[in-house]
Amino acid sequence: MANSSPDPDPYPLARDKKESDRLREQHDISIQNAGYLIFPAIVDRLPSHARIADVAAGTGVWAMDVAKSLPNAQLVAFDLSSAQFPPSAPDNVQFVVTNAKQPFPDAYHGSFDLVHIRALIAAMMSPEDWEVVMCNILQLLKPGGSVQWFEGDFGNVPCLRNNPEYMRFTALPKLLEKFRSVMGDRATTGPGNLVKAASARLENVEVDVFPTDRLPEMRARWARQAAIAMLAWAEKSSGWSAEELAQMKSGVQVDIDNGAYHRGDIYCVTGQKPHASTE
């Protein structure tokens, strides 16, 4: 498939190899931290030949992992851009370019047992967009089908110390503060908007919340990959000069090497499409 997109791309980072590598690292950290690829209650109710959609799939790494763990499943990975799609995929994974903020093609309506989404906040969601996307993914699901949606609350992210000795950190706290100030409410209201949309449209809603520092051995890895994303974002949105950015990159690396990390809360919201749908 050509690198194309049906709509302007709101993704604030580059769609290149470096960012694709970071997303794969983020996926690995996220799954280890959550403790599951698919929420256990959803696994229990999936049919043996499930059809699964991965929305806002990016590199498709989640879909590719599910394809390995559930070889009888059929997966479709949707994203606004094909730029990060892999050059090849297993026979049971298909990649499709489409915008989750628009209705999905009719051919996919009512055909999936599970829809997975993660980190759609990166698409610069407005408060209204959460309800729009929830309605659109409900169209994809069979009655009784499941939603699994991960989002992070990064509005009040402290810079913490991951070693017994006191160290003064300067660069990472400054980067976190700049991110919060520019993102504004978007950094913290995503999970609340998601839970509201899920509660209005789904049955049997569950919310699993866990901190990004749940596993101590993952703290430095999380800090590094998240800092890469924030620094790439800062190149576009911070207003810092090239010299300031270079100093920030160097300083953040030093802080993390010296034990600095940051923590946010991850929300996994799950539920089922009603048999009498409210879409």
C-alpha cells in the first residue's frame, strides 16, 4: 500500500523509522506494565476464530502480537496513515488506511468481536472527539463485541528519583512542565472523556488503572522512550531554539542516567456493545 492518508494527519510526531522503533518499544513496555495483551475478561469471551480490529494502529505492533498469540484470529489494523505500516505481515493481518474520526467503510460494520485502541490522545483529540470515535468503533462491532481502549493521564506527571541518593534534576522537570503547559487540558482529560463515552455507549464497563512505574525495572525504559517522544514534540511545538533543544536533549539524558523518571496513570477501559445497540 502506498504511504497515503485520506485526511490531514494530526499525529504530532514524525512518521519515520526512529518513531516506529520508539512505538515498538512503547508497546513492549506497555504490555509488560499492564500484564496483558488483551484484557482477561475479553479473552474469556472471544470466539475461537475471532475477528479483531486495531484502530489507530500505527506500526501495527499490537495486531502483529495478537496474530501470533491467536493464530486462528483474523485482524484488521486501521490507521490514518500507512507510513508506519510494516513491509510485510502475517496472512491473518490486514492493514487499512482510514480515519477513526470518520465513519468506517460499510464493509467492516458489524463484523468484529473486539476493537482495540491505544493512545488516541496523540491524535490531538478534542472533548467531542471521544464520543465520535466511540460511536464509529461501535459500528465495527458485532452485538456483544468488546472494546479495549488504553489512554494515559499525563496532566500531573512528577519527576521522581529512582535511586537512594539525592540528585537534583533540572532538564526533565522543565520538559515535563513545557509539555503540560502546551497540551493544557488534553494532557489530563482524555481518560475522563473516554470513561464518559464508554459509560454512555457500552455495557459491562470496567476500568483498570495502573501507574507507568508499576514495575521498577521498567522505569528507566519508560522515561527514555517517553522523553524521546516529548523531545520530538518539542521540536515542533515548544518554541525553543535549536540551541535550547540541544541543551534540553543532553540534560534529559543526564537526568535519566542519574535516576530521574516520570510517572503517569494508564487507564484501560473495556466494555461490550449492547445487543440492542445505542449507536
